Amino acid sequence: MTDFRGKTAVISGGAEGIGFSIAQAMAAQGMNIVLGDIDATQLEKAVATLAAQDVAVLGVTMDVTRMEDWQQLAQRAVERFGSLHMLVNNAGVGGGTGTVEQIAERDWRWVLDVNLMGVIYGTQTLIPLIKQHGEGGWLINVASMAGMAGVPYAGAYTATKVAVVGMSESWFAELQPHNIKVSVLCPAFVQTRINLSERNRQADYQQSREATEQDAAIAARMQAVIDNGLAVEVVGQRVVEAVKQGELYIFTHPNYRKIVQQRYQAIDDAFVRAAGSSLLASVVNEDIVGFS
């Protein structure tokens, strides 16, 4: 299934950044677009931009941490376009940075609820609707290079992105019989505003904390890295290219390959050491079960 024309894509966090880039790229392929976003002002601008390009578009203000918001979005999308064919779980925040002692529980909860539970809620809500029409479709989860190798001082963010990669691998096999293609996007630094995620922090996760000089220095370094990142428009085009090829892992920064290779070499070396342990001799040649 590679023909996008006339089909409908639902994109969370779709009002700007990577989400909007994917929306524009999919719209150029002839898809109807449903944008969900917590920022009502930015969402209005995004919808207006796509509408001016004669794209059939619907915008729904929503919070991905609330299942009821996902259900409302799904209802409105079906009412407007009928069958749904693609879900892009893009909404995410870049919080939860600092040492292991510094990351507060509310930071953990915020990052976990948006970056992980938001993906779970979206998938649980939309995949049954994609299955319903029997034509197949696509599930695209936006993770990060942090999902491929742990990032120091970003424990909460890394945890969620590793989880999204793992869930995508699981769902890739699970949804094959339904002709639903699963991909996980793992970008490195892209020119977005993810470093300014605090602007959309929900009231339930707010906490009072004085900004320090160290915070300001970290923020300045992060802004410089992002300013030199990949142009966001390229990401949406790369997603279209990779999805057409049926790729599970979608990478935007091939220069990061060596980091992943180092990780998997270390893992392979650990297996070699385990195979050489007399404690484990009885399982070295056992058949593998539970994986396909």
C-alpha cells in the first residue's frame, strides 16, 4: 500500500515542527490532513497555511495525555473524512533534563505522559479505526536518536524514546496481518522548538523552581545545536521517501550511524561473553521462542 492520494492522515503535535513538516509532505502526496495540537493559536495558523494550499484539513485542539481528547479527535476526523488511514504519533516534549538526582517527579510524569502515554493513547484509539475499513494503512511513531543510544542528563526523555522504538518494533509484527505498515522516525537535531517545550506544559505538571545560571547555560548550548540542526522541511520529505519503501526505522542523520554501531558492537560483545560462561552452557544452543 503506497498510494496516499485521497487517504487521511492524523498527526499529533501537527501544528509546527516535525509534525507540520510531515503534514505538508503527506498533503503534497494528496492526503487529507487532521492536525491535533495543544497550542490552539499555532494550530489555527497551521490549518490556515494548509487550507491556502487547497489541502483538505481539519484542526483539533487536544492534549495527547488525555484519552478523551484522542476520542474526540477521532470522532471529528471520521465525521469529516470517513475512513482514517494513517496515524503519526508526533507530539512530544524535550523536558526531564539534568542529573539523575535533579529530575523531579513532576518532570518525569510530564515527559512520560506526553512522549509515551500519548503514543499509547493515540495508537489504541486510531488503530481500530484503521483496521475497520480493511484497506490497511500506516502507523508512524516519532522517537529520536535518543531511542537508539542513551543520552547523558536526559534520562526521562531517553526512557520514553527507547520505549517508543521498542513498541514500534512490537507493533510492526503485530499489525502486519492487517496490512498496517509501522515505522519509527529517529531524528537527531532538527530546527524545531522542542527545546522550548515548557511553553506548553500543562497545569497538572507545573512546579515552582527558580532558574539557575546552569539552566541558562544549558539552554543556550541547546539553542545553538538546534539552530545548526537539519532543516525541518527535509524531515517530512524523508518520511514520505522511507514510508514508500516500507522502512521500519527512519533515520535522518546517517552520520550518527557510528554511534549506533558502537552500541550494538558492545551488545554483541556482551553476548559473546555470556556464551563463554559455564553458568549458561545449557541455554547456548536452545531454540529461540517468543520472537519472530
